[in-house]
Amino acid sequence: MKPFAYVRARTVGEATAAHAAHPGARYLGGGTNLVDLMKLGVETPDALVDVTGLPLDEVRERPDGGLSVGATVRNSDLAAHPLVRDRYPAVSRALLSGASGQLRNAATTGGNLLQRTRCPYFQDLTKPCNKRVPGSGCGARDGVHRDHAVLGHSDLCIATHPSDLAVALAALDADVELQGPDGARTVPVAAFHRLPGDHPELDTVIRPGELITGVTLPAATAGLASTYRKVRDRASYAFALVSVAAVLDLDARGAVRHVGLAFGGLAHRPWRARHAEEALLGTAPTAADVARAVAAELAAAEPLRDNAYKVTLAQRLAEDVVGGLAGAPRP
């Protein structure tokens, strides 16, 4: 592993200043992804700015009824928090479906959103990868790509985003809170991660030196029916082939007055299913209505040689999840 400097920050200001003072620095939270990538030689930072001592480790109810989650709250603590379990069960279920118990005890909320793809070509220094080395090519496109993207990919990259939590937060209209050299700003989770386009090396819209300080969950979705389901190759400790997060609000007539639907495992970012949501709004959805809405969303899919199964899998999983929340499960 390449030698690096280490700075332990006590405040957010100290952290961003230390990052600015060390070009090529990375923030260190749980380190469950970053340290692995450093061991592989994929990440080679000149300095690590340890943010685990910052006062960002609380879950607080907001005056408007929403929830503020500090960036260094551990995944296991967030999944078990009573307010999260009661009001945003999709978040709790997403967290508990990810990684192992040991990793959830170390991983943080901010770090979870910044996970990098598990594409084997990205992690193997002997293989071409435009995400790791821009301009080197994409080994996965004509290689092994069973687990790769079917939506929103480009000629340069077909990698998928691995976070379960981000998919649930996208469906729930959560925001990411950032602090950087130019001050604080807020970005919707659904807009935080990027599609690859011509710059697959950029996973998010985060600016140089910015630190995630927390996540905000809106009061508007607190207490609504929500859930998260994930299909993977084995029962635990595996990334999603396809996952679905959904939140649904029905009026007294059973008509949809709010729906949030997001897919994981299909794209370079959590995929917010806007077309399906528009098709469902105002309807008292039957199983057939749900199927048509999801199909309208997945019509944009461009599967590759070995991953067309993901389109069918996503269709059936979303039908089951949304139909179940609406009381219209598939026959």
C-alpha cells in the first residue's frame, strides 16, 4: 500500500481545511470500501482525513417531523433506530440487506453513499476500466457483464452503483447535506449520483473537498407504507442483482396520491422510476395497472449480451413490491 498522511479532525471545519491542505486526500469514515480499494491499489490517496470523531453521529427528529441523520451514524445503529424502523422501514430494511453484521457495525451513512462500484474490471489493475483510468477502455462491455447495468449506461461504462441505502433514500426523497470550501449545500439523493456519460470516473456530483455531513429524510414520507426488497445470488453478504424501494400513500378511495419508486442494481446510480410513478398517480391501481406502469419505466432498458434477465427480474420484483403496498399483489 502506498504511504499516506493521516489527520484526525475534531470539527467539520478542521476536516475540510485538512482536506484542502492535502491534494489527493480522502475522507475516512468506516473505511469498509476505501481501505479495501487502497489495498488493491485502486485508491492511492496522499492523505486520509479521519472524520469519525466529528459530532455527526446522531439521529435527530426535526421540528417539521422529518429526520436528520449524521454522516457518521453507523449502519447498524441507523437500521435499529426506533424512529427509522417506525417511520421509514424501507431504510431499515435496505441497511439490513447489505453486507455483514460486522461491516454494518463499522460502515457509516456518508460512506455508504460514496461506495464505488463492485465491477471486477474496476477492481483489477490488469484490466482496462474507464472508471479507474479514463481512456483505458471498458473490459466489461465485451467481457463478463452479467451483473452490470441495463439502464442509463454509456459506451464507456456499464458499472452499477452498489448501495442499498441510497436506493431507499432516493425513493423517500431524502437530501444529502454537504459542507465544502464554498460553504454548505443540499442535494436530493436522487440527483446525487451520476450516470456515466463521458465521465464514468465521476460517481457523484460532489465537488472537490466537499464532505457529506448528513442526510435529511422529509416529514412528507414519514409513516407512509414503504419497503425495500433485494434479489441477490445468495442469502446474505451479496450485492443486489436487482432491488426495489417503494413508498406509497393512498387516499380513502384507494387512489395513489404519492408514490416513490427506485431501482437498485440496474444503473450507475439508484434509478428513480419517474415514468412509473406518473402512470400510477391518481389511479386505484390493479395488478395490471402496476405491471403496465413498471413496463413503461423499463422500456428504456438496453440490456447487453448476458444481463437481459435483469429486465424481467426488475419487472416482477417491482410488481410484487408496489402491488403489495397497494393491496393489489400479482395473481
